[in-house]
Amino acid sequence: MAPLRHLAIALAVYNIFASKIERQMIAAEFQLTSDDYAQAHATHLANVLGKRLILATFVLGSALLVTLFITLTDPAARPEILPAWIFLVGMLLLAVLLRSKALYRMQFKKVKALHEPIHFEVGNNGVVFRNRRGVTTVNWEGLEKWRESKSSFLLYVQPRLFFVVPKRVLDIDQVAALRELLRSRVQ
């Protein structure tokens, strides 16, 4: 009986002094959608490339206009400019395709493991992702960084490897608690 009393007293003391965030465990069950996946990768791309992708698209578009002007004013230059046109149009299409999220939706369709239900938990020890194929546990030190978009949290275990937690599966209090927990535990 005495050990139980000591445990109860210890728990009461912990509850008095521990912050609300330290005591809270956040858990959710979800299934990623192609929108979740595409939006997460678009957020990652925007964080990695930032304004460089927009600048590259602008430069490619400008170069296309300059070469168009040259071919209109000097028809003899057309054969010499054709390879540049092919390259510029290809790069411009690639930039537009990356921004459109179409590639990520196709990738989501191909990877069947992404279609399975996921159980997500976060607490004092770190983050746990569980599905029928296995369990991934990442302690707080194992998370390099995190990002938040309008629709999800991205939890990075490596610079280009991250877990997606859609906000749609969390209630407002859980979103705020997860954000605060990530701020306090991850860079």
C-alpha cells in the first residue's frame, strides 16, 4: 500500500509543477491524401528553393521573350536559336510542373505504403508513427527541424526526409500544443 501512496504523491507533485505541454500527449489516426502529400512537398520545395524557383521561372521566361524577339527581327538566326528554345521551354515547363504539384500526386499514386492508415503520437519522448507495416519512433534529438504550412506540419529527420502530419486530423488545441511542443523541443 505504501508504494502506491508514494506513486500517487509523486504524480500529484509532477502534475503541480509540470507544464501543460509536458503532460500532454497528442495522438491522431489519419490517412494521407494526395493533397496532403502534394502540399507537403510543395512546402518543402518552397523552403528549400525559396524565391530561387520564382526567380528562375522569371529568368527563363525573359530569356524566352528575348530569343523570340531575336528570331522575329533576324530570321537567319532561327536555326542557331532553336536549341536554346528547346532548352528554355523544357526548363520553363519543369518549373511550372514542380509548382503545380502534379509530379507529387503521381508519386503518391505509385507508393502504396502512403495509402495506409497511420497512427501518430507525440509526447515527452518524441514522435511515433505506426502503421500495419511497422513503427517509426523518433526521439526529440532525432528531429533536425520542423516546418508548418497552412495545412500540415513537416517533421524532418534528415534535410530531405520528413514525416507529414496533416492539421485536418488535429483539433485546434492539438495544433497549438504540437506547435508549442515543436518550438520547445526542436531547433
